[in-house]
Amino acid sequence: MTSPIVPFGGAPIPPGSSLSPSHMGDLTADPDAFRAELSVSDRLLTSESAAGSPPPEVLDEIAVAGRISRELRETGHEVRFSEGVEGRVEVELADCEGNKVKSMSVSEALQIAAGKPLGVLSGKPPA
């Protein structure tokens, strides 16, 4: 039996680091250079960009999506997505009890996601 896991050739090298396998010999011969390079690597690993936090514009978009979702819930609605005939996406507007209010196109669902008032799509005047 063989394993699909292949061993790697060494420790990962942080992006932007001047650390390379050929450079390692120089660093091991000079402890001060090694400490300086290690310090650079530590800063790269703890930087905000390496921490995995989304960029500010993505956080803004998440906030907008949350607001639209909250507005839907406050009006007693939700948008449901399911797999329809031949794998096509089906979208429906449902009330808070799960009853279908209206079948929608994906385009209409995207309009809601972009902030279009629900009353325009549901046929009901806004509250």
C-alpha cells in the first residue's frame, strides 16, 4: 500500500522572505544573520495580512448582507434556494411560517441582495 502524502523538503518559507535553501548555509554560519532573518519571518507570520482577516471592503459587504437579511426577517420573509429540474437553481420568497409567497428568478433574488425593496417584488406595499 502507498501513501498519497509526500514528505516536504523542509520548513515552509514565508512569502516575501529572503530565506531560501541556498541562503540557509549563510545563515547557519552567521548566528546574527539567522536571528535577523528569523525576526523578519516572525513579523510576516504575525502581520494582519497573514492573519487571515478579510479586507475592509469585504467586511463592508458582509455588513450590507446582514442588514438586508435582517430587513427580510423583520418583514417576515426569507429567500430560499433549492435545486430544481435538471440541476437548475429555484428561488422562492417565503413567509416566516415557511409558506411560499412567490417563485422568483435568480435575477430577482440578486436584486433583493442588492437592496431592492421587497414590496416591489412581493406585490405588497412597503411597511
